[in-house]
Amino acid sequence: MLKNRIIPCLDVKNGRVVKGINFVELKDAGDPVEQAKIYSDSGADEICFLDITASNENRDIIYDVVKETSKNCFVPLTVGGGVRSIEDINKLLNCGADKVSINTAAVQNPNLIKEASKKFGSQCIVVAIDAKKTLEHKWSVFTHGGRENTNIDAVEYARLSEKNGAGEILLTSMDKDGTQSGYDIDLTCQISKAINIPVIASGGVGNLEHLKDGIVKGGASAVLAASIFHFGTFSIKEVKEYLKSKNVSVRI
Amino acid sequence: MNVTIVDYKSGNISSVINSFEAVAQDNININVTEDLNQIKSSDKIVLPGQGSFKSCVDALNNISGLVDALKDFALVNKKPLLGICVGLQMFADVGYEEAETKGLGWIPGKVSKIDNKNGKYKLPHIGWNEIEFMKNSKIFNGIENKSHMYFVHSYEFIPEDKSVISATVDYSTKVVCSIEKENLFGTQFHPEKSDKLGLQIIKNFINL
């Protein structure tokens, strides 16, 4: 049986982790290479890096980080943030990323997803959707790190992304992100039902039940979280043992 | 010993390279090349494959003499060859991804889309799933039955002769996920992304 995936996400800025594991025994709490290794050794099903480097000059640093990480990390590595072109995707994959997640550029240029999935295969193209509730059961897609409202319906956009060749959808609820009050289950459920590719739920996890709800109620194939792992609230092992005890199938 | 990962300019092979380099002992050279002479003189070959069946076959054919060199290596000299993902699928006679495309024809069979029961199962089949042994395979030394491996695919290899199947995976149907036929090995899952157990499979192949 296919297992539900637990994906810790590390925010990386100028090559340093700004939201990652905050454990005392780490030699260097800001080193993404070391943190990714710890996650993969402790049973993470995939690792996600979100590059939040603000300036273009520092953009190249992420390539070195990915290169170093992939030498020691033998579970899939997804890298997102600032990916704009076929060339960006190509560079990340060549450095050892297994998947690339694309947000703003995918909205601005739907051909990018078409072209990228044809060139590199759907399996490595993840469309990241930042969605914010506008009406009851309605969400709008936001770009530029949540600053710009595109007024595109999130469910429709997920359908279009699938049609264009995305292999997965990384779905973040902007209303829930950072609140620790749980995923937007309604949103996750609507999108998961609307498309036939896997949905990764993101934004809002504060406790173990939230993770379970993302999968059981939201229909997500994978759940992503940052803070609960970052602050050491729960370990990957605790998460998996809890889910197993609730009859949610996970890899242990 | 020389292990060659065939770089035929299709898809991303850095993870495959990293994993082989991570497990290789000092006396093992891991080469990454499309050079025909180097391929011919290798002891073992790894044929990776990402993207569509058609794009991988096209890329192989684009390198003049490569298909013949691989055929000599695998079918005439019968030296060990491991196909990963589409690398395995290409052993078949024909594939139906994008367009009907002729495969290498090394193991009779076809590559078709997984039956997702009208959308009941999501495709691609992405994530960790348990493999179920159908027979002993040398590359499964030290691996327990029902171990988890990492999958990303929408198509499956259906060989005519079922005795080549060394493992299946349960996803809507029993999907073929590993084969062994004499010196030919193949995995539909990605050992290079399957954590310690995946690395063990790679080690087993290197140590054959």
C-alpha cells in the first residue's frame, strides 16, 4: 500500500536555514546540509528546501547547498523559491534536486510547466499554489510570496496545472500558514477531489491531529510542515508513530 | 572494477551518480559517460531513465552506436546491467507513453499506463510503497520482503514471461516493480532515493 508522506520543510536564506531544526546538539544550527541529513536519517519521506533569498546576486548559493545536500541525502529532495525558467530548473536538477517547485512563474507563464514537464518529466515538476480564502468555499491564487492577488480561482488553477503536466501540487493555505491551527481542510479537500495528481498539504500545522486531518479529511497524499519540526515540538518518529496509531499508513 | 552510468542526456541523473559514489568501495570506479569504448570495456552498466518512454528511447537513439553497444554488452557478452525506472521500461518491445514507441526489445513485453480505476488511484504513483518478492533476486540480498521503496511513475512494464518478475508493488493492481533475467536487472522504483535499503540494492548490484 502506498504510504502517506511526511515532508519537513526548511526555509533557506542566503545558504543558511532560517526555519529548520532547532536542536542543541547540532554543530551548526544554520547548516541546511546537516539538517537535511538529520531529517532523512530520522525517517523523513522527502525533504523540501524553500529558498527565500531576496536578492538575485545570492541566488547561486542555493545550487551549492543542493549539491552538498544531495551527496548525503538519499530520499527525494524538492527545491523551490525563485524558480523562473527552464534554465533554473535544469540547474537545480543537475545539482541533485529531485523535484523543483514553481510558484509565481507558473502563474505568469503556464507554458513553463508544459515545457518543463515535457523536457524533464512530470515527476519532477511540482506546482506550488499559495491560496487565500475570498468567499465561502472559494480561494484565490496569490503570487510573489503572497503579496499579489491574481484573482485566479485556486481549484481551477490546480486543474489547469495538472493539465499542463504538473506531477504534484504543493498547496499552502495563506490564511492558515503560521497560525498552528491546522491545515485549511476545506481547501485541501476541494483541490484533492478536483485533480488526479497528488496534493501536498501545507500551512498551519500545530499538532499531530492536524497532520492526520490533512490526510484523512483533506485527502492529501503528503503533509508538509516546518515549525513543529523546527522548534522540536515533534520528531518525525513521533509523527509517524502517532499516525500509525490512528490507522494512517506511513513508512516506519 | 568499472561501473558505468550511461549518460545519454535524458533527465536528471545526479541522484543516481551520488548514490553509486556513496556506496562504491575504493577499488570500484564509477564512470558517467556516453563514450562507447568506455561502455564496452565496463564490467557493469547502469541505465537510468527519467521523463517519458519516448523521450528516453529518442535520446538513446540520438547517440550513434549506443543502442548496439548496450546490446552487445547485455545480450552478447551478458554482463550485468541495471535499468532504473524508464531504464527498466526500455527493455520492453514497445511503450505507449506520448506515442507508440519501439523499445530495446531485450525482454518481450510492453509498457502501459497503470490502470487507475477511473481516477480512484492518483497518478503518478508517487511515494513509498512496499515491494513484494516474487522470486529471489541477487540485488535483494539483505533486503526483507515488503520493504519500502520510493516510486515515481505512471507507466508499468508488463513482461510476457512472468518468471522474470522479481517483485511487484500493490497500486490498484500488482504492478511489476523489479525484474531479473540472467544478467539483466531492473527496478521501477528508485533505489537511489530509497534511503538505506535502496543503497543496499545498489551495493548488491556493484558486488554481483
